[in-house]
Amino acid sequence: MRTDVLLKIAGVGLMVSVICQALTRAGREDIATLAGVAGMLVVLLTVISLAGELFSQVQYVFQLP
């Protein structure tokens, strides 16, 4: 299992939550929301790339064209 990806996702989540809390306490809720959305996009792109690798490996194992 690739633990580096899990640690990267956890790190992004931790960083985004700290940034969102700091921005919310500073009264910048709109920027905090944008930071949360940006963090979700980073994680989503990571998961999509992993899904692409998974599909190519399944295609290789079953020798699909």
C-alpha cells in the first residue's frame, strides 16, 4: 500500500484546516471557503491520478486492448 499518498492527503487536509481556521478568525470567511475548495481540488486531482494508474494496471493484468 502506498502510504506516501495517504500522508500527502492527510497533510493537505491538516494544512487547509489550519488555514481555514486562521482566516475565519481573521474575519475572512470568503477566502477561507476558497482555501477549502482549493484543498479539495488538490486531493481530488491526486485521487484521479491514482484511479488512472489503477485502471491501467487492471488493463495490463487482464490484457485488455
